[in-house]
Amino acid sequence: MGKMGSEMLIYVLLLMAGVLASGQSSPVKIWPMPASVSYGHTHLYLTSDFGFSSNYGSEILKDAFDRMLALIKLDHVIDANFSAFNSSSLLQGLHIIISSPNGQLQYGVDESYKLIVPSPEKPAYAHLEAKTVYGALQGLQTFSQLCYFSVTSRVLQIDMSPWTIIDQPRFSYRGLLIDTSRHYLPVPVIKKVIDSMSYAKLNVMHWHIVDTQSFPLEIPSYPKLWDGAYSPSERYTVADAADIVSYAQKRGINVLAEIDVPGHALSWGTGYPSLWPSKDCQQPLDISNEFTFKVIDGILSDFSKIFNFKFVHLGGDEVNTSCWTTTPRIRNWLKKHGMNESQAYQYFVLRAQNIALSHGYEIINWYSSYTSYLAKQQYYTSYSHIEHHREETFNDFGNKLSRKTVVHNWYLLIFITQT
Amino acid sequence: MGKMGSEMLIYVLLLMAGVLASGQSSPVKIWPMPASVSYGHTHLYLTSDFGFSSNYGSEILKDAFDRMLALIKLDHVIDANFSAFNSSSLLQGLHIIISSPNGQLQYGVDESYKLIVPSPEKPAYAHLEAKTVYGALQGLQTFSQLCYFSVTSRVLQIDMSPWTIIDQPRFSYRGLLIDTSRHYLPVPVIKKVIDSMSYAKLNVMHWHIVDTQSFPLEIPSYPKLWDGAYSPSERYTVADAADIVSYAQKRGINVLAEIDVPGHALSWGTGYPSLWPSKDCQQPLDISNEFTFKVIDGILSDFSKIFNFKFVHLGGDEVNTSCWTTTPRIRNWLKKHGMNESQAYQYFVLRAQNIALSHGYEIINWYSSYTSYLAKQQYYTSYSHIEHHREETFNDFGNKLSRKTVVHNWYLLIFITQT
């Protein structure tokens, strides 16, 4: 994966700010905008013991509710005299109904929900219903955006009641990429990113774990791989990674793990130098060495015990094959197998894909001219020019590829088009 | 208070980074460096139930200990097999002795401590002793910097044991300024700043609450003052401010509240336009209007119920008095009282100081050519050129003023010189 320039990041953030600003004409301040919203013009006030009840006894839901209340309060002190309020304007709690309590978090899980504030049957309560707990999590995020601490009423307040919101995501894959190879991110920082993603209803954290610069993750099958970390403390143990996956899942977010082979893998050779074509020419991974594919197999085997999202990302972009042709051992191997550089690149990517398939993963690769003709089972992600990502070109882009496509907006937002 | 340019901030941060980098030749990685440190060369490992005991039954201490452990863990999963460790290298807890349990947090409180790891008497424990709980808090910060999560041992580890650290602060006033007028900071952000200050053993949060741009704090005596906030939600209630003070005190940090009169107070007039010289000339505060001093009295009266640090900051810098001479009503008042602009400025600052004194505060003002000859009871803070703040000029600067001086390093660090 290539590095993103800070200028581009600023440009993208400005674009996003523009999108936000253009929505300011609507009185509905919910982001992202739900599929259907109706509202009124009365005020409601949350009681100091505002609680929740549900037909679904889940720690996930209880914890999410507690986080939501803290998020609304923003540490403000609630010191109102509730007896001064009209009791009909007080909201005492949120009731949550989940109709399919056994759903596991996976790609395509039902995230729809319906939020009614106040409930027509029980006007002292808000009503949230969803097919799955993950839909309920999205409904809680929406509810949190209806509430704010009012310095006038001194309580958590809802304006524009009654609300009826019926929502489901437009895109089933809504991702954000973090890159822990170029910059190590401490576990608490990754958790903050996950928290932030949940506020925006993003549901895939694309973890670009390793790259040329560093290899921060423990791989028990090949324990010297994380010798390629920046320093001993800039590492994640298997337990850390599993903790991150669990933390994300409790927030309705899948973790897409990535290794970027063969072109962004120089750091692998710190622990295992035989993965380099030579000491002086260290990338891409040595295609002529069976050990290379054993290591990939070991990594993906270990991944499968931690990262239980149905997809894995195998990178595959920006491969400069010159080290293969300038290293005599590899040049001879190519000759023996009758491959030119382009064919060798294809061979490597397909072989890595087959290893991932053997561990039960579906596959995503970066889009590039080299990989565009590769195996049909794969999803592509792209980081082509930003012009590609305007709304009207999404479908063209998908149609051109004629298969499922993850369109990637400068590492910030990822959508699967509806092709 | 003048605005600080971002270039200057970057410059100061680079200077600080330089200071940090220059310390890298020492194997002792404690910041700030304690007064006396000795160490050895053995490893210790904290048990998974590492706890603390004390002769002092204080929630402050218990909470600080819990925060410290979380800070060391950095969310890493401790999954070691402790039975594999040599029991003599295991540290089971920290014992804290406080000899003066009744000390209140105030300027000059004893912050000294002695930390011995492991205790010679009980080698399975670390030993921390301090005169006050605030000294113990500093000792906990130092202890936290001895510990780290090791990916090798899979536990919290201490290197270079045994440690004997005897420490007391070189400066009794170690501050950081936040400016909630130019940019509103949500309460959780202020709490993060306070957390960060505690890591660096800073002990005064100088809260530049209001200025020309906005008035975010509730003042019950004059309830329209916070009409000058940027928006209804960008405000602090009295309860919020009291919560911030309490949060800081539990971390050994005093809060220095500031109003900056008469020159940085335009936002006061949003709620009370009669504080402006005129609608077209809105600053400094109208010196000819008794209401101006009533409002200052009301603010400082309300402050005294929230901000119990012995000092209050009255600003007093950068006063352009032209609105006083161009507004006929005020020009006449000056003439009647036989004051030129400079005398009027002095009159205003001294009168505000007397109001603060009547509420039991000692006073700090910004240093400026106008205020340098003012009342002897005051402390000065300065934001002169950065050249003033080199170590060798601290004392010159203090001697020149011939009184207690708070030297202020671009709003980042504040020291009282030893004059």
C-alpha cells in the first residue's frame, strides 16, 4: 500500500467538511443521515436515572448503552431539579427489542433499526427495535445524536420530538484504514479509532498491519517476524490483537487484517533474511524460495485464530520486480519455470490467494493494473486517483471490473458498490 | 492575553524535544529528572494482582494507583505464566507511607517523596514515603515511569533495580495555560489536559477562561455574561467548573482562574452592552461605569466559591485605551478625575486587584510595561520574547522586578523564581 501524502489527507478532509457543511440547511443533525426521518417540535428531558431495558440480555448492549450516556453527557454535571419539569416531558428510559438475538457479527449482518421517541404505547420511554444487536448498536448511535446537554435545562435534552427514524445502511461495507507499519499506534489509540468509527457507523477497520517499514505483530508460527518492529515496545502480542478484534466486534466493527505481499514486505526479512532476494535487494519477497510461501501460510494460519472476519487482505500492489531479475538465483528460477516478470507477479498473488482460501478466507487485494485480470473470487480495493471516487463514477468503476468491488476513498471510506 | 502564533508553538515544542533528546545519553528515563536517583541492573516483574497498601485511607491515593496501573499497561493483555518466574524477582505491591495525612492542596504544599524499589525490609514490595498525599502522587508518577509492558516477559517489568529515588520539585509553581475563550474545550478534553499535566508533574492549570472572543463560563451573579459564549453548548456551568477543579485537585493540580481586565473583555458586553465604551468601540471595559466594577466583584465573588487556589489571575495586559479617549462620556470622566490614559489604566488594574483582595485572593497579572510599577502584593506573569526564558535570564528577570515573579514560557511552562 502506498503512502498517502498529508496534502491529500487535508484535501479529503476539506471535501468531507464540505459535505457536512452542505447538510447544515436541514434541521436534522444526524450523521450519517438515516434512510427515513420524521420529527416534531417538542422538547423531552432525560431523567437522571435514565435507563434501558431489553428482551435481549447482552453485555454488548448494556455496555453500549452506558458508553452512549457518557458520550451524551460529555462529563457535564447534571444538577437539575427534576421536580420542576412537567412529568409528560420526561423520558425515563429506552426500551430495546431485538428479534433475532443469535446473529453473529459478519459481513452483511442486518444493521437495520427503527427508533421511535417517545414510544406511542409508553410515552415515558423511547423505543428501539432491530433484527440484531448490531442494528441496535446503530440505533443507539442515532439516539445519542438526538440528545445533548442543555445549559438552559441543565439536563440531557431532546428537541424536535416526536421522532420516528427508520434506517438501514446504504453500503454493507463501510471502512476506515489504519496503518501500524509506517507508524506504530498504541492499543489505546486503536481503541479510540474504533470508538470514533462507531460514532460514524463505520463497520470495518482495515488494519494494514505490516509493510516495508515495520512488522509490529506477533506471529507465533514464525516468532522472529516481529523482530522487524520499530522497537521492542512498538509491538502487538497475539493477545493484544485478539483484544482489539473483540473490542471492535462489541462495537459492531469487523477487523480486516492485511499483509501486503509480495511488494510491501521488506520488514519480514529482519527476522528471516532468506525472504529477501538478497541483502542488497530486499523486496519483493523471494518468489523462488518455498520458505516464502510457508511463512505466508504460517501468518494466515495464525491470522485465522485471531481475525475471524470472512475477508483477509493480501495487498499485492506496487510490485517492482527488478530484484527478481537482478538476483541470479531468482532469474534462473523464472527462466526454469518459463515466466516473465508479469507472469511471476501473477503467480505469486494467485498462490498467496490460494493459501488464504485454504484457511477459509475470502480475499481482497489492492486494485492495480497487474491484479485486474486475476482470480474471480477476489474483491478489489483501489487507491486510484481521487477523481475515481466521485459518486457518479462508482458504478462505472464497478461495471468495468464486472465483479464485486471495494472502492476505496484515500484510505478513509470504503464501499462495496451495488454491482 | 495575546494569541500565540502556531509557528511559535512549533518552535517551543522543538525546543522541548531537543531537551528530551539531549537527555537520551542517560540510562535513566524519568521525566522530569528527580533530584537524586540511584539504580542497579536487575529485572523485576509485577505480579498480575500487584496492589497497594498504605497507612493513609484515601480515595485520592487508591484512584491514583489504579490510574497508574492502567497507564503502565497501555491496554496490553497480561497473559504470562507467573509460575515460570523466579519468585525473588516478583514484585507483589507498593506500600505507601504518608507522614502528614491532613495536608490540603495549596501553593507550596510539600511534594517531596522517597521511592525505594524493592523495599530493603520487604523485598517483594516497593516502598514509597511522602509527607503529603500530593508528594505520594508525584512518587506514583515516578514509579509508573520505571515500569513498562515487556513483550518478552509478557508482564509489567522494571529494569535497573534496585532503585532509590529521592525527589522534590525545584519549582513550587509548575503551570500550563489553557485558553477556553479563543477555542472552547469540552470538559473531557480539559480533563485529558489535566491527566497529561500530572504525568509531567505540573501542578497549576492556568485557566484563561474568558477573553475578547468568548465568555464560556456561567456567572450566577450576572447570568447574561455567558451570552458571550460561542454557542449555547460551548459553555461551562458552575457545576462543570467545580468538577474540573475537583478533578485537578485529586491529581495534585491547582486551578488558577483568570479574567483579563480591562483589555481582553469584549465578550462580556454581549450580555451587558453597558460594559462597552460604546457599540462601535467595545474594549477596554468602561472605566467610567460603576457597573463595570460591580460585575468584576460579582465574578470574583462567584470565583471564590469555585476556585479555591490562593491566587487569581486578573490579566491586565495589552490595553489599548483609545476607546476611553474617543468616547465623550469616558473622556469627560477622565478629565473630571484628572487622569491621563496611563493613570486610568493603573487605576483600573489597582481597583480590580483590591476587589480580588477583598475576596481573599492573592493576585497575578500579566507583566507589561504598564503594570510593572503596580502594587507590591502582586505576582507577575510574563509572555515576553522567548529569549527572556533561558535559564540564565530567569534570575535577572526576577531581580529586575525585585519581587516574586511567575516567569511564563510561551504559555507552556511557568515557574516562580527563587528571588
